[in-house]
Amino acid sequence: MDKTIMGSAKLDGSVVGIVSDGSADFASGTLERRGKKWIMQTGLASDLIVQLGNHSFRLHKLPMVSRSGYINRLVIERKGKEESKNSMPINLDNVPGGAKTFELVVRFCYGLKLDLTASNIAPLYCAAHFLEMSDDYHESNLILQTEAFLSFVMFSSWKDLFQVLKSCETISPWAKKLKILNRCSEAIACKACANHKAFDFSTCDAALFGIQGIRSTYSEVEVSLDQWWFEEVSLLRIDHFLEVVDACKRKGMKPDLIGESIAAWTKKWLSRVTLLDNLTAQKLTYQLQRVAIESLIRILPLEENSASCNFLLNLLKVGLLMDSDSDLVKRLERRIAFMLEKCSVPDLLVKNRIDSDTTYDVGVVVRVVQCYVSVVWINHPPKLFAVGRLVDGYLAFVAREERLTVRDFQSLAEALPKDARFCDDNLYRAIDMYIKVRYVTAAL
């Protein structure tokens, strides 16, 4: 009687599969763990030792070699050795998922009950391929069983998709090689790009679509409908997130929605990162974070209005702090510069770190205005007066900062050419505000 997978749904919406086999010769045995040793108790002496780092498994050849082509070859190669057949272990240090996953492999080979979950299916699927557990060696072998359950999870449970991706973090090379990341990303993109207008949201629970804690009216759901998938996706690791974005692009998702998802991910990521600590952190960690920023800049949709000016300015600020690739930084500066003519003062408000002298980063705005003058103003017919009013309005706003230096104020005021202002009234108001704040402060 062949092994079969029986799928079931738990109360939390996750999926569990049970592999069962009532006819395996060793199914009556038990797998006992003693510290870092696993011993298969069947009443027969073990004749196979498998070593995974500091972990060892005392097993039997028959159930293992009959299902694993890789282990079968290692056993054959060992026969010519002089050492005792029981004293020389087979080394499987590179098996995906390590000892925890190999224990599941052993249970499968011996016909013991095996619970498949979203958290263990990806490592087990990769281990099955590593150990060459195809149907060429045994009917309904582990590759087939894990493939069936993996496909079932991807199409049946939104929550479990992210559990699968989380479990891939420790087996990234294999997960990428076997296209688990690609398949999960495609599944997420399919759900995120679905035509929700086909549903009647006037009476349904918005929580079903990822809008947490709200039982909404139609209008409330409609506002958040396109973004229902942001929360889970924003918790993904950068490489997994990039896969999802690429999949969404291939599915034809609207550029502005992709831009918003990138902004949501970046906001969540920055909330977990202390930039001040990054500058003094270990070199590897710093490089990884710099790569993350550069990757975000690269995947931004190129379409106009696909990302807000404020988000791009914040991204530029972090890119400069991380000493990102200069060509990418210049590309981002140019993009923001072309947006200035349609911006308002709030779009330019980029907050500094808590320990900084000023609340807002004036330097990053100076860079963009200078880029506007050198690229947009010279090469295109701009709305220069609009940018002049924008800069003067921004100057009046940041002039209230007591610690704003004269140098920073002057740099921004002089970043535009003289003919950028229809009149100087707004600039004088900004200067007047700057002086008054310092006069009042000094008087106190």
C-alpha cells in the first residue's frame, strides 16, 4: 500500500498534511532521540550511521538506500573501505534543513507518521531532491509527496505562503534552484493582482482579504482593497520581496500600486533599522543593508507618479547615508528633480534621526534643487517660478528650526538662480522668520 498525503485545514487557516503507510516493513519501529543522537529502534541491529555535523543517526540500510539514490551511492562507495561497515559514518552535512529536516526524511523512509506543514515542506522538498528520492527508486517517493503538498499549500492558503517563504531563508540556494521562491512569488502576485471587482464586498468581512480588525462597509473596503496584501509582503526578507515585486510586474500590476508596496516595505524595514548603529556596525551587515537600498532603487517603476516625492526623498537620504552606488543616487536625484514642479512643501519634509540637530534634513533637499537647476532647468522648459515658490515656502517652514545653520539656510536659498523668483517677497519672509526665531531665542 503506497504512501498517501491527507490534507486538512486547522482552525487558524493553515494546512497540515499527514503521510501515512500501513505496510512499511519498519513502520512498527520508533525513532528515539538522545541529545544529538537519533536511534531507530526496530528490534534489528543498525547497520548504517549517518552524520550531520554534531548530530548522528543510527539507522538501517534497507529503508534508506531503497528510497535515496544519493545514500545508495555513498553506501556502495564505502564497501571498499577497510574500516568496519558499522564504524564509518556517512556524512550528510550539506543536506538542506540539517538534522531537523533529515529526521523527517528518516520517518518517511521507515513508514512512520509524518506531519507536513507550511514550515517544514520547503526544507523537506529540497532535502528530497538533494537525496535523490524520486520514483525511480521507490514508488510514490518523497519528491512526489512533497511536490503534491507544496502545490496544495500554494494554492489553498495565503497565510501558509509566507510560512513557506520564511522557511526558505536558511535554504536559499536550494529554494532558488528548485524555484520555490519563484512559485511562491507567482502565487502571491496572482492573488494580489486578482480582479476584486468580481466579489461583493458590501457584506463580506474585510479581514478575509487581509484588512485586519475591520468589518467594513463597501466604501471602507474599497479604499484599502488594492493594498490588502501589503502587510504580509512588507515583512518579507529583501530578496524574497524583490521576487514578489518582479512577479507582480510580470502579472501587469499597476505601477503606482507597485510603488506603494515598495514604500510600505521600506517603511517597515526602516522601522526595524537604526541608521546610526548601521554606520558603526560590522562591515558585512552594513554592506547587506546598502545592497537592500540599491535593490529598492533599481526595482522602482519608471512610470510617472508611481512613487511619491516624499518617499523618494527619504530613499535618497538613506542611500546617501549608506554610501550607495553613485550612479543610482544620481538617477534618484534626477527623478526627484523632475517632480519638483508639481510638489508642495510637505513633500519635501524628510525627517532626520532623533539625535540630529534639526528635525528635517535640509541637505537632501539642497541636492535635489541643485540637480533641478543643472539638469531640468537647463535642458527643459520648466515652471521655474513654481519651484521658486516651493523652495521659499520650504525655507519659511524650516526657518523655525532653532538649530538650522546659516550655511544650510543660505545654501538652499542660493541653490536657485536669481530669475527663479517672480519677486523676492517669499524669500524675505523666510529670512525674517529665520532671524526672528533666533532673536527670540537669544532674548530668552
